[in-house]
Amino acid sequence: MPKKKMKKFDCEIAILGSGFSGLGAAMALEKRGISDFIIFEKAAKIGGTWRENIYPGAACDVRSIMYSYSYAMNPNWSRAFSPGYEIQAYVEDVAESHGLMGRVRCNYGVSALKWEEGGWTVTTEAGDILRARFIISALGPLHVPVRPDIKGFADFKGTMMHSAEWQTDYDVTDKKIVVIGSAASAVQIVPEIAKKAAHVNVMQRSANWIVPREDKVFAPWQKKLFKHLPFTQRLIRWKFYLFSDLRFSAFRGEHKWLNRIMKRMITRNMEKRIDDPELRKKIIPDYAIGCKRILLSDNYLETLNRNNVSLNTDGIDHINASGISTKSGAQIDADLIVLATGFDPTRMLGNIKVTGLGGVRLEDQWADKIQAYRTVHVANMPNFLMMVGPNSGLGHLSIIFMIEQQATYIAKLIAQMKKRDLKTVSVSRSVEDSYNMELQEALKTTIWHSGCHSWYQDKNGHIFSLWPHRTTTYWWHLKIAKMDALDFE
Ligand code: NAP
């Protein structure tokens, strides 16, 4: 039977996702004169994290000044740590001012990607089939909500919602609320809902290191200064950048003394903020600072002092029709259960079925270990380029920095390939493996390997989420990256 001829490409590049990384990739391509791309967005409007996470108190725990593209600084941030809706508005503004709105196909979720005949066949959730030579996966690692495996989950008769699926029409006033989880999302939600709720019970499984955020409103004169003399904002940005990247030493084993000093200072600060001595004991973690993400909050610990807030560390035995039964046998009734239980980064591609060279499924390839080469390329997946891919997350600085380096690298690579009339780029499994052996060796010296469990690791303790060095090293790593480690056709 004659072989079916594939249709020619509908676009040269399909970018999946229209959050910071998808738009960042698009802008980097445009800068290099490449405009034959389509941005696929599953939702009805652009954005990513900040379109999805609209729970009460949602705000960024990275300074606003650091949380923008370096080439599109925003003089209008209202606060040092801006609320989520303001970041979403910034993302929309950038897309608009860079002419990207028309390049995004909203309500266009992708369900499958298949490598065949020198390109990717993209199947959408609506059943459309398109062809693209390159895929830029810009989905981000934190978008598949974790629903904890707790007995009786389906028995609860009240309302249950994950932090990333907040029902904005739900009124928390005078409600009995249980929050499962006490990490980054919970510390933002609890202070807000406690203002109105009858009672909030926080179910804490592990304590977290919490430092003051020191949020403040930007005065009108500061905004004017940033607007008319943008270098002032850039200077401040540089100051925070350098300070934060230097602080990375505390995350590395070689400076244990630094971590110990930080631990002492932060413990003292946390204890000072809690009134009840019994409660004080519960909130101090038993692992090294930075092993899990350090949380920033000016009001979470203070909120635990309120009469209508309790911190429960008994552990959850099961969920029942009216609430939660703890391991100590207590019943906690709830009208609302909030799942502040995070996301599953091992499913960073969500439900998209990716089939690469020789029918290899990415899901199977990553079943044992999630890894990539230079955080961008994946073996057996030609022309598949990842933004915020394996080992490119950070525990100490703004992810936007990493996004910009990846976008620049990808755009440069595609531009070079076009210039040399090269059609495919891939990485061999052996190159990817030896790269990751080095990466994992470096990770062993970091604080993330010091014995706690976090979403930075998979179930076997393999750290696949974080970059093990300073961000300046990452910048240099991608900047000088030689193309001869890759295979081209
Ligand atoms: P997370 O850091 O993964 O924390 C999940 C919480 O749920 C933890 O306290 C965890 O306890 C608890 N948990 C999970 N399963 C449980 C179970 N079966 N029983 C009891 N407790 C359970 O999730 P997150 O707070 O949503 O934050 C995720 C990431 O999103 C953050 O690390 C951060 O990168 C990002 N984020 C950023 C911001 C921002 O401002 N930029 C805000 C929110 C989130 P254990 O610690 O014991 O596992």
C-alpha cells in the first residue's frame, strides 16, 4: 500500500502555552525575525499561573521588580510583591504591546503530539490536526493540581476546592473551613479567609520555614521615578538579583555555617511572631532551611494567633461526610475543604500524549527519571524544545530570569538552523545521560538533598525540578552552549 503523504506544515513552530514562557519564547523568536509560529492556549484567555491561581490573597512571593521581562519592566507595580491579578494584567499588556494577542489561539488545548516524517503532528482537544516542524513546550511545571490520596475523599458533602481551582462565587463568610496543606499557597489563603470565616483549621503535615515578606506599597513618586528614569528600576533589579544569587551559597553544602546562622535568625523571628508556646513548637521545621521552598509572609504566622484559627498537626485519618477525622480521633467539621496541596510537576506535560522517534512515549521514557539535556532538549524527541523543563526551576530567584535565557537559546538555535537549512535537531540518550549524571552529582551537594521531601524530587528522591548552580552559571551555560553536542539533519 502506498505510504500516506503527510500534509505540509501549518506553521513552523507550535508554542504550547501563553504564560510567561510561551510569550517569552514568542518574543525571542520575533526578535530574531522568526514569526511563523502559533501559540496554542487551552483556556479562554492568555496567561498561565496568574490566570489560574485566583484564590484569596494570591500574590507573587518574588519581588515584582524581579518578576517581569528584563526588556519590559513595569513601572506601575502597586506593591513590592504584587497581587496575582496585577501580574495577569501585566502579562496581557506585554502580549498586547508586542502584537502577540492575534498569535494566540485560545480554547485550543493540545491532546497529542506525534513525531512523524520530520515534523510534529499536533492533535487538539477539539480533534483538529495540524503539522509543525518545531514544538516549544511552555506549559510550566506547576499546573496539574494534586488531590491527596486520603481515605473517604469522595464522601464529603460540603464544598471542596483546590487552591488553583478557586470558585470565586463561594462566600467564605461565617463558614467552617479546613485547609489541607500549609505551604506557599496556604500561607496566602489562610490570612485572607480567616478575616471572614467562622473558623479555619489548618491541617499541617510538615512545618515550613517562613520569613517576613516585608511587602510595601510603592509610593506615587517611586512609580514616577521608575517611569521617567527607568534605569533606577533597573538598578534596584540588579541589586536584588545579585544579592539573591549570592545568597545561593546558603543552599550549597559548602557553606553549612551560613545555613546555620540563617536557621537561628529565622527560628527566632518565627517564634517571636507566635503567642502560644505550644503552637510555637509546631511551626518550627525539623529540616534544613531551603530544603523545601522558603515561604515569605507578613501575616500567616500572625493569623495563627487568631481565636478563629487552629493549626492541627495530628494528621488526617480520613475524610467523611461532614469534615475530617484526625489520627487522634477528633472530628473537625467543615463547610469548605481547601486543598492547598500543590501540583504534580512529574506531569508537566499534563494530559498531552507525546510520542517521539520510533514510537517512544515521553511518559514511558520519563517513568523512571525525568531528565533533559541543557534543561531544553529531550532524547528521542527531535525539534521538541522545553521552557522551564527538567532541572530549570529555582529555589532562590525569579523564574523569569531562567525563562529569558531559555527563550534566547531556543530562538538562537532555530535561527541558526534556518540559516544553515537544517531541519531537525535532537540529542542522543547517551549525551543526555552523562549531562544528567553531572547535574545529579552537583545536586547532591545542595540543601535540597538534605533529607526532606518536596515537589523538587520524584518518589525516588531524584531531584528533577531545580537547577543546581547559580543563575549566572545557567546564563553562561546556555550562552556558550556549543551546537556540536546535538545532532542535526
Ligand atoms: P506545595 O508546596 O506542594 O505544598 C503542598 C502542601 O500540602 C504541603 O504543606 C504538603 O505537606 C501538603 N499536603 C500534600 N498532600 C497532603 C496530604 N495528603 N495530607 C496532608 N497534607 C498534604 O504546594 P503549594 O503551596 O500550592 O505551592 C506549590 C508551589 O507553587 C510553590 O512551591 C511555589 O513554587 C508555587 N507557588 C508560588 C507562589 C508565589 O507566590 N510565587 C504562591 C503559591 C505557590 P508536606 O509539606 O508535608 O508535603
